[in-house]
Amino acid sequence: MASTSSGRLRLARDDDINTKLLRLMSDPFGNQVAKDSVLVAVGTSLAITVLVFLAFCVLRPWNQIVYAPRLRHADAKHKPPPMDKSLFAWYKPVFKTAEQQYIQLIGMDATIFLRISRMCRNMFVLLAIVGCAIIIPVNISKSVLADTSTRTFANAIYLMTPRELYGEAYWAFVIMAYIFDIIVCSFLWVTYRAVHQLRRTYMEGADYQNSLHSRTLMISDISRNFRSDQGLLEIADSLKTTPEVPRASIGRNVKDIPDLIEEHEEAVIELEQVLAKYLKNPNSLPSTRPMCKPSKKDPEFTNKNEKVDAIDYLSARIQRLEGKIKEVRETVDKRDAMSYGFASYETIESAHTVAFAARRKHPKGSKVQIAPKPKDIIWTNLPVKPKVRRWKRFINRLWITLLTLLYFVPNALIAVFLAQLSNIALLWPTFAVEMNKNPKTWALVQGIAAPALTSLFYYFLPIIFRQLSVSAGDITKTSRERHVVSQLYSFFIFNNLIVFSLFAAVFTMVSAAISIANDTQLPWYDVIMEIHPFINIMVALCNISPFWVTWLVQRNLGAAIDLSQFVNLAWGSFSRKFLNPTPRELIKRTAPPPFDYASYYNYYLFYTTVALTFGCLQPLTLVVTAFYFTIDSSMKKYLLMYVFCTKNESGGLYWRAVFNRFLAGTFLANLVMALTVGARGDQRVMMLGSMAPLPLILFGFKMYCKSTFDNSIKYYTKGKTPKGVEAPPPIDKESRRRDRVAVRFGHPALYQKLTVPMVHEKSKHLLAEVYRGRLDGDLGATAGYSDMYSMKRMSKENPGKPMGSANGPFEFVSDSNMDFENFKNRPEFNDDYGGDGSVYGGSTTASRPGTPSSVMGGNERGRPMSRDSERTFGPEDGTGVTYPKGYHTTPSQLREYSPSPERGAGGFGRVPSNPYSIPARDDTNLLGGAAPMGGQTPHQAYSPYSEGHTEYFRR
């Protein structure tokens, strides 16, 4: 009997727990949408927003490093208008600067972002006026609660929704669907036309006209028969669109150099961190030297768990990696060609005409398109075969779909339990006892845990999507970012809008249907149709609408926090006092931070989709969204003008991705309106039939914009010169000689300067005892760091003279020089903070240093150019700058052809009449006719064949 009684108690307890769990899961977000909290949330958010904004006005004049880094570092051409130290000095430059100036000051991507933010502001102001003027009066006057005593202030927010609306009043929603679509499409069309004009202005500007990438084609997926410079010319010539012959450069196999450089970079950063911590107090060093485990990639150590001296190990590893990089660089041979290459024309018209002709073709099986900027290319994905890339994209879509679909489980659990710990206490009595003992502690955990966990996930989500896009084969960083925008948007719409809004309704319906089906022995799906699912979903959306009002109001607080830069300000102060930042980290903190276009575009698109979707259900969402964009458009204007930089300038190519998602959000809003009309409207068939043309209108509008604007946005010309417009004269031969396509579009692994470990100058005197290697600059060819550090830095004050004493394998930085201003022209810094130096005074087409190639040109003997320790950029032709010796030597293998005393029947000195008509190469017996060392005739200082054809230059 006792056993039976305990079993019954256990069953009763289990039933009680299951009942509670079902009740919690059926209304997981109820505590967040309490009707009494709407006014409190609105008032609190607005008050905090105002306080944060006033704090920004007070702090801005005295913290220019955080609030105006672009003003400190940009050159005269790109510097924003100056500001004094008054509280509201930002007002005039933010509101008085014209849009045409933005392209010059902040770039095309930032300009279009601001244009889109203004479009959202104006569009939602109009939508709010129309929506509130029509929907709210209809909902209130036609509601069944209109003339009853049940109408109270607490129910007022629900009276604005169609929750209690029936009958013919839903014709107003049919009309509003058309009005909403017309307003949205009108603003999109005006913006599309403006983007088109901005893009044309950008392409006609001096920066684009003078850039090499704008008149260069990137040819990928090249078959083996055409993997040569001559093969690239044949592919371009097969399109027969221009008589101009381009200069071509086939890609080379850089082997594992990129991986070695990455390992070297990681070792340098780790050594800097170890030294920064160990030498934090130079007057009192720790009693023990720092230890670390060997890298898992280091073949020198078999026992990866054994700890070794960190300074000695990392120094030796850096030295070994440098030697390995130098060794592999010397084995790079252009005869090992890759499936991609670049062809540069004299004029932009020729390049774009060829690219336009090839847009739907695959000449010789290849893909031809306008080349992106070299720093925008993801080089590891260029050689990927089309079949492999398609398979990777398929797998990538599967991973993203699984992540998007499965995240609703932790999302619901966080909302049910972590955001309300009392729900855990209901199911877990032991935890309830502990919670009652320390209520304040658990209240703090409840207030922090759910937001922190959610924010942490959303912080890493763009990083995850970027990595997935790279794995899927994206060949440029800007295309990767556009894919991240679409992936983030899909994720947010599914999990944060659809699942969040409909979870309770769907769960309640399914659980009720299963319960009824068990009692009536009917299939559960038949029962669902009997309990009016569309009405339940519509009512659930109306019930959740107050939450979206409060959530959108809180976005104003997020925009104010962005403007205040509190996170950067607080983190900088905290890390300096309590952590051990390296000189490199301190320098980067004074640089303009890159603007995350993917995340901000996703937020904009998500806010607009929420507002459009709930605009007919709760018009207050339109008002709040209009207020948000009114505030944020001004705040983002300040941030883009004075704080943020564009890491990878795409020239405004985000617009199409944003445009398509605006149409997707409008389509989703149409579906919600159709659901609302179909749930309770009279004459449902006629109402829904009247809304049927809306998707077709949106699709037709998309196709119209595509055919009208897209080609003109992407291509400078399509092959025809407009009447009355003279074509610009071709670039002269001297400019062609300076192009050096093989250098500028060479793989970065061939020219990248290896990173020098940075150490604070206050610790310079301790390195003799801390670092056990040699510290003098004359290390010789076989000593440590011989490749990088045997070069003495040249004094800026005394040209031609060394700067002080050699620093050996380290670069010392004093407190006074620990500023991005002193390092902004070095690629290792400015690549992440504004591009290739164009914002900071360098040329937008700054010449790369020479690469180990036989076709690079450079000096009179055709040797590659070396780089000095200051990463100096010279003129495009490479003259006028003296590069120190020792970076890397050019081996004899780095030739497209072996040195031979004769070249076909023409003999040693004979070349084809057409310099581009390179004879076909026989890959057998490559060194059969090679001359012995020193057997070649020295070259003169000048050769007529040196201009772009250095394979003949060395004969």
C-alpha cells in the first residue's frame, strides 16, 4: 500500500509539474508585455536617452580621441568640418553638411547608409501619419468594446488594435495595404534613383577614374589551357568588344605562405602580450619568467602540453617562421599558375565594356568581372573550383538554416526560465528554497543573465555568419558582408519576430488540440481547424503588439548609447588601469573604429519589418519607429563623419541587398494584413481577392528597378558613348608603365611585410637580460631575424642617416608616440582602420612594394623592390624611394621563362612585333637551354621593352 501511495504521489507531482510547464510554455513572454508597463517603459527609455545624450554633449569636447578620431587623423581632403569645445558645436556640421560633400568626406558606403536612414525617417513619418489617421479611428469606433463600460485606460492600447474588431470594417485594412505598398515603393524608387545618381557621381570622380581596379578585370575559373598571361589576353579578346589590348597577370601558387604569415602574426601578438605583462613594472620584474605551451602547429615540439619559457620559445618560433617564409617565397614560380588572373586596360570604358559583354557569358569557360580593390579580395577563395564553390554554398545554407530553425529552443527557454527565475522555482523546489534565502542576489542574476546571454550570442552571430560565408567561397569581403546582411535578416525575422510573436499562440493551439483529440479520439490536425487557428494567431499578434512598442522605444536608448561611445570610453580606461595592453593595442584604440555595416543594416531592416508588420495591428509602432529614425539619422551622421571609418569601401554596393529586404518586409506585412482580414472580416473571399495583386505589384516594381538602374549602377559604360559626350583620351604610355598589374594585384603573401614585435620604450634597458638573443641591428644573413631586422631605420630629420641605434628584433614605442597618428600610413594598422591610406593622406592606388616576380619591374635589372622597416610607399612607378636590402632576394626560379640564349628562331635579341603576342611555351625541358650563371649580357639602364613586358626585359 505504501508503495502504491508513493507512486500516486509521484504521478500527481509529475502531472503538476507538466501542467505548470505547459502553462509557462503557452505564455512564455507574458511578463514582458504587461499592459501597465508600456507607459513606464516609454517614459524610462526616453528619460535615459535624454540623459545619455546630454552626457555625450558634456564629454565630447574633452575626449577627442573617442568622439572625433577622424578629425584628428584624416587628411585635408577627407577631414570633416572642425568643431569648437562648446556643448552643441556638433549641431552645425551635422545638419549643414550637404550630401554631395559626403562622398568626399566619408566615402560612398557611408553616404548611401545616411541616405537610407533619411529615407526610413521620411517614410515612417508619412506612414505614421496615415496609419494613425485611418487605423486607430476605425479600430476604436468599430470595436465591440466601443460602447461598453469595459473600456478602461489599461485597455486603451488594445483598443487601437483590431483584437475586438469584426465585420466590414476590415475593408479599411485592404485599403491600407495598398496605401502602405504605394508609400514604401515610392520612397524606395526615389532612393534607388538617388543611389544611381550618387553612384554615377562616384564613378566620374577623380578617385575612381585614377584607380587601377576600376579599369581592371578579374578573370576566374580559368581552365588549365589558358592559365598564362597570354591565355588571359585570349579570353579577353574572345569577347571582341574593344581593340585595346590589356596588360595581363596570371595568379601564382603561393603555397602555404599565407598560413605561415598568419602563424607568424599570432606568435608576434602573443610575444607582445607576454612582454607587456612581464615588463609592466620595469623596476620590479616578477620572480619567475612567463611560461607557455608550444603551439599545436609547431612541428619542433612533439609534447604540446609541456610548458616552456614563453619569451625564448616565441622569439625562436618567430625566427623559424621568418626563415621558412623566406625559403618558401624563393620557391614561388609563375609557371605554377592558378585559375585566376587580372587584365588591366588603359581606359575605364574598355574594361567596363568587356565586363558588360561578359556578364552572362563564360568566355573559354571562365568568369569575367570588374576587379575589386586588392585589399577587398579573399585570396584563399579565388582558386576554388565552381563545383566546389556550389557545394560549399549548399552546405553553408544548410548550416544557416539549422542555426536559424533550432535557435528558437534556447530562445524560448531563456524567455521562460532565465528571464523569470521564479518559473524555475515553480518546477524545482530545491532552487525555490535557495532563491528565498538570497532574493536580492538572484534578482541581480535575473536582471543580468538573460540580457547578457542574448547580447553575447548576438555579438558572435555576425562573426559566425562571416566565417560561414568565407567557407562558402565568397571571393570579396564586401560580398561576404552583403551575405551576412541577408543571413542576419533571415535569422532575426524568423526567431525574433515570427517565433517570438507566434510561439505562445501556436503552442497553446497545438497543446489544446492534442488534449481534445485524446478525449474525442479525433486527429489533432482536424481539431486545430475547429478552434479557429487564424483568429487565435491574429489575437496573439494583437496581444504581443505592446511589447514591440516598448521594444522599439528602447532602440532609441541603443542609438544614444552608440552616440555616447560609453563602451569604448569605459573599456579604454578600464584596460589601461587593470589590464596589460600592448603598445599595438593602445595604438589601435586611438584609431577610428570600423563601422559594422552588416549589423547596422540588419537592425534598420529588422526595425522597419517589425513596424510594417505591426503597423496595421498597432499603429503606435509606426510612430515609435518614425521617432527612432528621426533621432538616429542625425546621430549616425555624426558618428560616420567624426568617429567611424569604412574598413572595406564597396562603392555603395550594399543598396541592392537592402532594397530586396525592404520588399521582403513589405510582403510580410501584406501577409499579416491578409491574415487579419481573413480571420474576422466579412466577405473574406472578396477581401483577400482584392489583396491578391499586391505581391505581383512588388515583384513588378523590383524588376522595373532592376532593368532601369542596375546595369548603370554597376558599369561605367555598356559600350556606347552617349551623343554629345566625348570619350576621355587614353592614358599615356608612362601611366601604363606605372600600372604594374602583377604587383598591385599580386597575392599579399608575396609582398606583405612581416610584423615587428612592439615593446614599450620604458622597458628597452631590460631587454638585454630578458631577451636572450642578439639585440644589435647587424645580425647578418644567418642570425635571428635576418630577413626583417637587419635594416636600420632611416632618420626623418636627417635623410640618408640611420635613426639612432638599431632596435634589433623589436620596435620600441614611447608614450608620446603611442598614437594612431604616427602609424596611420603603415598597412598593418590602416588596413583595418580606413583602408589603404587614402583617408589619411596616401594615394588611393598606393603602389605595393615589389613582389618576388620576374614580371614586376622595379629597378633597371628587373629585380623586385624590397620594403623598408617603415613600410614606406613611394610613387606609383617605384622611383624616388630607396628600399633597404634584406627583405627577400629574387631567386632564379622566379621567372616566367628560363633564361635562354635564344628565343625561337629569332635568337637572343629578337622579340615579336606585337609585345602581347608571346610565343607558346613548351613546358618540357624547361631548363634545357639555360645559360650558365653570369652568361647573360648586362642590360642597359633603359629598354623599350621594359614598359610592362619585363619577361623580355631580362633577356
